[in-house]
Amino acid sequence: MTGEVEIFEVGPRDGLQNEARPIAVADKVALVDALSAAGFRRIEVASFVSPKRVPQMAASGEVLARIARAPGVSYAALTPNLQGFEAARVARADEVAIFASASEGFSRANINATIAESLARFGPVAAAARAAGIPVRGYVSCVVACPYDGAVAPAAVARVASALDALGVYEVSLGDTIGRGTPEAVDAMLAAVLDVLPADRLAGHFHDTDGRALANVEAALARGLRVFDAAAGGLGGCPFAPGAAGNVATEALADRLEALGWRTGLDREALARAAGMARALRPGGGGREGP
Ligand code: HMG
Ligand code: MG
């Protein structure tokens, strides 16, 4: 197959949020600016969550204020509640994301709410974003497995994806948060989700704990998905998903996609420079070793 596949760069948010060592705002801004030169259309750069829970993202407003905004690039932020949305709006995030889980255990650990409570909380965020003309993306975490509850039923993922759709998100990103998915499990999960949303409203978000993220991308490509989240340098992980390793590395994903004949539209030299900067932010290298 050939055609275009978009990589949604999440390195400055998912890649860095789990780093224990404080990273200077100037370093984050330099990474975003390097990524902006690589040709991404969307880059997740900020997260307006509780600074007590995710200290690394505390300076998200400053990051958004200091980056050099490249024309045509959407700079995205996570917003778990109205407080976060308001901060993102003031900081001029171009789009925001609400993030739910398909499993109760991770929902509780990550955002201190049941799935139903979280969806109720996202309603006002989505409404405020609509009123402000800010596009909203949705995440579903633990789409194949949960660090607390074990295997997750495809129907549970479809239910949450459908609920996010009802809130008006423009796209649902399906997260293998702990990177334990197999292509077979991803395929079964997508079969259920595609009953409620078409492939062009879905993205794949694969962490690479077990080294199967690229195979999982291929399973999702076969199901028609054409957007994948990735982090330059393969950094990443969630503080509330013990044992989870980084996102699939953007440069490795671009290599695989291009080898398969897909176009990413990325400037590979600029991407390599950004990936080098991302790796340098993690003492010891980054990639699959995880937090
Ligand atoms: P809560 O724990 O229910 O508590 O928050 P609360 O709402 O009662 O607030 C507690 C304190 O947090 C208060 O401060 C609030 O002001 C403050 P205090 O009075 O104690 O000084 N607070 C905030 N501060 C700044 N910005 C805010 C905000 N909201 C409350 N927006 C909440 C619920 C969701 C906020 C909290 O549990 C939280 O921040 N959790 C962190 C979630 C997170 O960032 N997880 C990582 C990102 S998700 C991910 O990585 C998965 C993904 O990559 C996909 C995948 O891989 O699957 C997206
Ligand atoms: Mg993630």
C-alpha cells in the first residue's frame, strides 16, 4: 500500500512527562523548535494537569509562550478538566486533548475518577473548547491491557471511543499505554472500535515496552488507520502506568513507514537532529528501557 501517513509527534509531552530529572524550559523549547523544523502538522507540547502529580509538565504555559510557532503546525496540550482547559486557552494551545481510559484501574490511578466520572468531567471541557473554537482530540488509554486490571475487552474500548465521539472530539487516539499489545490483540480491538468510528477518525498510540509497537502500527495500517503518535528518540511513558516504556520512536516509525512505501512528509535530517536532542535529555539514552 502507498499513500500518506501522518505522525503526530508527542515527544515534548508523553516523551518528557515521566522524566524524573527536571528538564529546563529552554531545553523543552529547543526540542519543540527542532521538531517544528521537521515538518510535523501536529506536536503535543504541553499538559495542564496537577503539577503535584506530574511535576515535569508544570511549566507548560511557559513552554507554549516561548516556542517559535511554525505556520501550519498545531501545538497541542492535554487538558483533564476545566482548570486545565482554561490554562491551555490562555497559553494559546491550538488544540487540546481529553484523555480517558478503557479500564477502571488506570482511570482511577491516572486521573482519580471512574470512567463515567471522567466522561462527565470532559463534557464541560469539550463545550468550552467548542465555544472558544479550539479543536479537541480524545485519547483512550489501556486499549489492550491495563497495568491494574489486566486484559481489556475490545468492547470496552469501543464504548469509551464512542463516548468521546459523542463529546465532539475530532479524532480518537487509541493508546497501548503499557506497550504489551500484540498485532492480534490490536486487530481485535480495532475490529470493535471500527464498528463505532471510521478509520479516518482514529489514531494509533503505541508504547514499545515489548518491542512490538511497529508491528502494531502495521496491524493498524491494515485496518485503515493513517495517523500514529510517536515520540522523537523513543522517550516516554506514563507515571501512573508502572513498567511502561517509551512511545514508539518517531524516527524508527518514519523508517518503517517509508520502507513500506508510505509518505510521511517529514524532513529526515531535521527529525534526526530533534531525535538526538530528545535522547540527550534523558541521561543514559532513552528508548525502550522505560522508567
Ligand atoms: P484530582 O486528583 O481529582 O484532584 O485531580 P482535584 O481536582 O481535587 O485537585 C487536586 C489539586 O490539583 C488541587 O490543588 C487542584 O487545584 C489541582 P491543591 O488544592 O491540592 O493545591 N489541579 C490542577 N492544577 C493544575 N492544572 C489542573 C488541575 N486540576 C486540579 N488542570 C487530575 C484530577 C486529573 C487533575 C489529576 O489527577 C491529575 O493531574 N492527574 C495527572 C494525569 C496525567 O497527567 N497523566 C499522564 C498523562 S495521560 C497519558 O500519559 C496517557 C496517554 O499518553 C495515552 C496512552 O499512552 O494511553 C495520553
Ligand atoms: Mg502515552
